[in-house]
Amino acid sequence: MSNNPRDRWNSRFSSDEYLFGTAPNAFLANQKSRLAAGHRVLSIADGEGRNGVFMAQQGCDVLAVDFSSVALAKSQALAAERNVKINTLEVDHNKWTPDPDTYDIVVAIFVQFADPELRSKIFSDIKSALKPGGLLLMEGYRPEQIEYGTGGPPHAENMYTEEMLREAFSDLDIIELKSYDAEIDEGPGHAGLSALIDLIAIKS
């Protein structure tokens, strides 16, 4: 298999099956009341569209970005199946930067492909992309996830801790930051007991 991350993910997403399912992430679904019609939303590493399409169903104007063209094609197919419109963009986060002060909400669910260097850039991009008063919704894995082996890469340095997120987003108003274990069922890619961490924050 190719060592190119884009090639690897295109291969992973090439099945007719949706790797992470078609239902939205549970954390995001629980934030439904925060998603209002007309909100401009940026969904980072949105994959095959389960989260972006869910937000579009709430009336949000969604830009879903990912570096897999295969995943984004499946995202558009899912949106068509559910009779909503979603904007997709193939990006390389090492090179792409979102427009600043543009989005009412930025969503980052399991952006665990990013090593610490790339993660630092993505976090900076997220904060820049939010409008003043904009909302960040983030869920990731904690290092304990390595032991569970129920999703995510086998790289502890790619995982999140409360201390790391609190420091990275210290310039936002943190509304909620919590760590917990839960059973998740998000397609074959995420299934079983998982070490999770959630962050909800607002840009001042």
C-alpha cells in the first residue's frame, strides 16, 4: 500500500460501505440545539459526510473539507440521498488555510490523523476561522484509546488530553471540557469502548 496518506485514506474509503457509518457522531448529535438554520459551518476532516450532512439537515451552510476525494464523493452521494446540499473541498491541511473570521461553528471530530506539528497548525486555523462569538465543537481520543484499539491510529502523540486542549485553546472561552469512556458504534472504523474527550468553546 502507498505511503501517501491521501492514497491510504482513498483506499480505506473505497468500499461501498461507509467506514464510520452514516449516522452523525453522538457528541455532535447531542449538540443539535446549537445548530441553527443559516449558521455557516466548517467541518474539518469530514470524511464520508456523516457529520456534515447531519448539520446540513439542520439548515446549516456547511463546508466539509477532507483530503480524500473518495470520501468527499461519498459525502455528496449521502447528501443527495438525504435531499440536502453540502459544500465539499479537497484540502491538504499542511498547505490549506481557511478564511479568517468566517464561520459561526467549526466542528472537528476525531482529527486524529494529525501529528503534533500538523495538529498545532490545524488548531491555529480553527481559531482563526471562527467569527468572534463563534463556536468550536471538538471530540477526539485520549491516549488510553491505544489500549482499547477500537478506532484511531496507534500513535499516542496524536491523541488529546485535557491539559493539552486547555492550553491550546486558552484564548477561547471553554464552556465544556470533559474526558470519559463510552461505547461507540460508528461503522467498522469506530466500534467498541473508547477513550473520549469533548471540547466546547467560544471565540471571544
